[in-house]
Amino acid sequence: MESELPPEPNSAKKGRSMIALDDDDDDEVLSPTDLSELLAEGTKEAHDRAENCQFVKDFLRGRIKRELFKRGTAALYFVYSAMEEEIEKNKDHHHIAPIYFPAELHRREALARDLEYFYGEDWENQISLTAGTKPYVDRIHEVGEKDPVLLVAHSYTRYMGDLSGGQILKKVAQRALKLPSTGEGLNFYQFEGIHSHKGFKQLYRSRMNELELDAETKDRIVEESNRAFGFNMMVFTELEELGKTIKEEVQDAGFGHSHAEMMEGGDINKCPYYAAKMAVSGNPTHACQLAMTLLRHPPCQVVLAAWMAVLAGFTAWYFM
């Protein structure tokens, strides 16, 4: 199957209904000075911090409060509304036009449908911009007005993450919250205009790497991407604190034993999360340990698969 690529970067300004790319396309030839490589290397620590915050850990284990999921969806609505508003304003900017893919990427309308599902038709009157999300929104508007090239950082950080680990979060949320298999409440994770996530990410990175940027501007984009990760962690922290005040019973999909139960007795090697991390790192001993742990605890298979898949997604984001 041949890849259906737009003929030139500026054609992206018009948007398309579908991007169909072959996952078996030849590997990209990348340079260490390419923006995508600089971003992957320069945001590793930020990835690790975000991945290890308690809210994300609980999410991956399927321990999700429905009210927190609703609040998180509302936070994303404000973030994407700001980002896509600024992208629209700057769609003809020479650094934004090549990566302008509204039909494929924009999430505002999908989030609105999710909020209507959770809150009802008057959802707009039931949500508000919180203190934890406002700095993120304000920063996006600031760079959109004063320094549009930095929108590249915000677009990359959010959209590429949504196309990677976000797809695993969708599966975890659907199971844990017992959401309909038809996708209601999870439209945010559905990219109907993209057939191949891998192929589209390759296209997006190639467009980004073709931007005419000097070294100093590339460094500023990497710095802004790290800043975006920090804003996302502020949102996570706010949700985590809010969760402590919500009496709602945790929606648990029966993913098996808790991490604490696995750690009973103090032997870290019995912990499936530890074994999974060591296996991903390439340690053969722990790869075997992970397999044995899964055999002993079959109900853990879903959450461990999600956990490892997210790690793999982040790794693929770094090195693809």
C-alpha cells in the first residue's frame, strides 16, 4: 500500500479527512540535530517525572474515580481549546503551517462530546477553569500571541503523546469506568482521521524536522516542551489532591492484586511492576521473573500489559 502523503507542507493548511500511511514504511533517517531528536532527548527526564506521579500510576492500575476522570476531561478541554485557538490564529505562520493538521489532530470537539456524555447537555455551565490548569492555558495564549514558534512545542507534547501512550489510557479507562464499547466518553482518544498512528507520527516528525530553525530556536522549543510537561504535572497534582476529598468509591475493574499486596513480605522481585520495568530495560533475569509473575497472578495481565505498553510507547516516542 502506498502512503498517501500531502504533496507539500503548505497543503496541510486546508486539512484532510483522512491520512492513510503504511506502518511498514522504511525507517526514518534522522540526525541528532533534528528537532524531533532534540525533543526526544531533551524531554526524557520530564517524561520520567510525569510517568511516576501518583495520579498516573493509579490510572495505569485502573484505580480511577469517575469524578476525577470527568474533571481531567474538563481540564483537557480548556487546554486544547486554548492551543487550537492559537494554532488557528497562526495557521499561516511559516513555522505552524507545515504541522497544521486540524482534521487529523484537533481535539476540542471530541472533548466537548465527552463532556456532554458525562455532564449532560448543559455541560458548559458545569465546568470551569481551575487554578491548576489556568497557568497552562495562560502560557499557551501568551506564546500564541508573542512567540508562535513555541506552539510547536505544545503541539508536539500533547498530540504525539495522545497518539502514543494515550491509546493505552483509553483502554484502561474504558474497562475501569465500564464505559460503552461504542466509545462514548472516550472520543478524545479516537483519531478517526488517522489510519496509522505510527505513519502519521512519522509524517508529523518529518514536517517538524523540515522547519527552518536555528540552534537557539530549537533549544527554546525543547525548553518550552519541558515547560509543557511541567504544566501537565500541575494538572495531575491538582487532580490527585482533589481525589483525596472525593468520597466516591474507586472504580476498579478487577485488575487483580494491588501493588501493596504483591510487596507483602518485602521481596521486590515478587512485584510485577518492578519485574516489568526491569524486563523493559533489557534485563533477561527480570524478563523471566515477569513471565513467572504473570503466570502466578493471571488477573494482573491487563494492568501489566497496559503499564508495559505505555513504557513502550514512551520509548518508541523517544527513538522513532
